Amino acid sequence: MKETPSGADTARAERIAERSRDENWKKPPRRIETSECITCDTCLRSCPPEFGAIFDDGLNVVIVPELCSGCPKCVMVCPVDCIYVDEDWTATEARMWDHIELTAGGTA
């Protein structure tokens, strides 16, 4: 039985397709300081699925700013406090978007 995507899943799929951040989000996205990160993936597992903004990228864990609402869920569970507000975020590279589309599980 195939599940019908929820409104949150549809909104995430649209952000992935458009490669853009929701203009209604008031908080800036988060970023992971890779030099401080221990790659435990706790943040990845705690990121709400409606955002799904955290990915493994080789040996690093990264937050895709266009998918990050700025909520504190990942910050609250990080055992080494390596997640920061990213006021000066830059657009995600095409290479990463290709990875996201491949791992989106049919929601993109």
C-alpha cells in the first residue's frame, strides 16, 4: 500500500525541486562546524522529517540551509555543541542537491 505524501512532505519536495528556502521562515538556518563534529549522526536522526535538512556527505555531516527552518532540534541533541546559527549561509552546491534527490526516497 502506497502512502500519500503529507503536506509537509509535499512542501519539502517542492523546496528540493526548487532548491530554495521557505521565505516564511524567520530564523536563519543552522550549520555544523565540521572541525568540532564527531560525526555521531545524532543531529541527522533528530532533524524533523518535514525538514530533513541534515545529510552525511562523505566523512562530514552537513546541514542544507535551504531545507533548514532554523529550529533547535539538532542543537539540543548534539553531544559536542558544534551546531551554530548560520546568518551568512550560501546556496548549496549542485553536487549536494543531486545527492539529496537520490536519497529523497521518492519525495522529490
